[in-house]
Amino acid sequence: MLKYIIRRTFYSLWVIFGVLLLTFALFNVASGDPAAAVLGKNAKLAEVEAMRRELGSDLPLFFGRLCRSAAFAEFSGSSGEPHTFVRQLDTGNITACAKWKNGESKEFDIPDGQKDFTIHATVDNPLISCKFYRRQETPWNSQFFRAVKELISFKKDFPYVSFFNFGNTLMTREPVIEVLKRGILPSLSLMLPIFAGEILFGIIFALLAVYFAGMAIDRMIQIAAVISMSMSYLVIIIFGQWFLGYNLNLFPVWGYGGINYFILPVIIGIASGIGNNIRFFRTVFINELQKEYLRTAWAKGASGKTVFGKHLLKNAMVQIITKVGTGLPFLFTGSLLLESFFGIPGLGFAGMEALYDSDIQMLKALVLMSAIIFIVMNLLTDIAYAWADPRIKLE
């Protein structure tokens, strides 16, 4: 088993690297200019340039010494006359990269303090583009390697390695890692009872449906499960808040305090997710009951308690572990809708705020943390298979 764990851990590192590449492509390549998105169209040019420096969006993607600069306004089009560029920002020495229609390209160094810069062109060979950059000392300081360092970086002093170095959130300027730490407990306080309730009541009602298979109780349970699966999560939340919160005034509908603040969202969460679990476990149990060893137990006069409690649940444990394993990661990431509607300051609430505020750093941290948790839980689930069924060999 130890060799299997080591091998799976090694494979998991490659999966994490793949997730890092996808996250990098999503946030750094396809998302456009994050500084402009965060600051808005009315932001001053100096503020946008400072935000680009902070986010590293001005750096080359993978490798290079040239970093994009807004010291001069870029040109793109066609100009057959001399074109003069006026310095907008005092950001030190600048390199201009110009291209002409005949395919010629050339770099020009503009020293610090020079306020304007002119490029000559003719009607026969017009200027088609000119971009401006600042030079950096090392070519390895790129957006990609910055993304890797955000996930893991090495230091000279103890503990020599640090994780989740995402800097500060763009809105509140708090360290991202502190926001994550603060949101884990509220998310667990909400999601743990929901998860336990969905699994426990799902198994109980599935066993009842199987025990009374084909009878009225079975049909009622199946109808309730289908209704739970068919109703929108949003509709259940709104109805629960209105009926149990505003109408009957049984529970508070907003805030994070004592246990009474969690009762209503937990009830809604269980009501929304239990239907899928009932149908899943009912199918598993019915398939298991059709196997020869359980029919033999019934034929020998074994009680329902023995058949269901000792044999059925034990031999269906692999499927139960599968269901548990797929749901465990959500304990840590929270529920976006529940936390947003009930004002619970968990990771789901933080994720919604990050979406509204275009907080790139917070969103990247949540995406990568969720991926790592899923990978770890998949490994633990595979190990649990071997514990539940000795016939399964981890090789």
C-alpha cells in the first residue's frame, strides 16, 4: 500500500501542475487586463500601471526581459507620417518596439526623463504598430513562474517552504491566506451537518424504500426524492426563508452567531441534496439484495436487522465511500448560494464577493485550493476502498 500511496502522490503532483496550467490560462491569458477590470474605466493611468505591477500582469507570459508599460500610449493602425509619442508616466527607461508595413521591426531605447519620442514613416512604408516596454534584469520573472510561486515557494530560513502566497485581496487588502483561514470554520460549521444529514438520512430512507419495495412507503419516498431533485436550489432557499423565517419566524434568516443561525440553512441544504442520495443508495441496495449471498440469508431465516445491518450495508460500503468521497471536498469550499443568502462568512461567501469585485487573487486561491482538496480526497477514497473490501488490492 505504501508504494501505491507514493505513486498516487507523484501522479497527483502532475495533476496539480495541470490544474495550475489551466488556472494560469484562465486568469492570465484569457481574462484580458485584470487591472483595468478591477479599477474600472475611470481609473487614473498611474493607478492602472501600479495595479499591473502588483498583479504581475505586465510581465512576459513565460520568459523574457520586456514588460509591458503604459509610459507611452501604444499605436496600432497605419501612419505614413512621422508619429510623435508623448510620455504619460515617469517610469524610468523605456524600450519602444516599432513595426512597419514592409515587415521591418526595430527597438528604440528611450532614457528616463525624455518626454517625447518620434518615429519616422513614409506613405510607401507606413508605421503599423508601436508598443512600449520596460526592461527587467532576469528573464525568469514571468507571469507563469509568478503563478507557481503563488502556489509554492522556497525560502532561506525555516520552514524553508511556504504555500498559498497569493498576496493581498484587491478590495480589502487583507492577506488572502488570512481570508481563507477565517472562512474555513463557518463553511465547515454549515456544510458538515448538511453533509452528514444527507448521507445519514439518505441511507435510512433508502433502506426503508428497499425494505418496503413496491409498496406505498417505497413510492412515497421515491416521489419525495424526485421532488427534491427537481426543485431548484434557489427556490428551496427562498421558500425556506419566507416560510420558516419570515412567516413562522422560527429561525433568523441572516447572520453568523449561535447554533440557531445554522438550523435553517442546514435544513434547506439537506432538503435539497437528500433526494439524489436516496435514489443512489436505493439503487445500490436493490442491486445488492439481488445477489446470491443475501437471498441465501433470507432463505435461512435471517432477520431483516441481520440482512440489512450486517450484510447489506457492509457489502455496499464501497459505493457508500464513493458517495462520501465525492462530497467531502465541498465541506471545505462551502456553498455559494447558502452562505450568500444567509450571510454566513465562509469560503462560499468569500468566493461570491470575489466574483462581484473581480478579485483575481482570491479567485485563483479558491480554485487551486478546491482542486488540491479534490485530489487529496480522491486518494483517501481509494485507500478507504481497500479497508472496506479486502478483495480490492491497491497496486
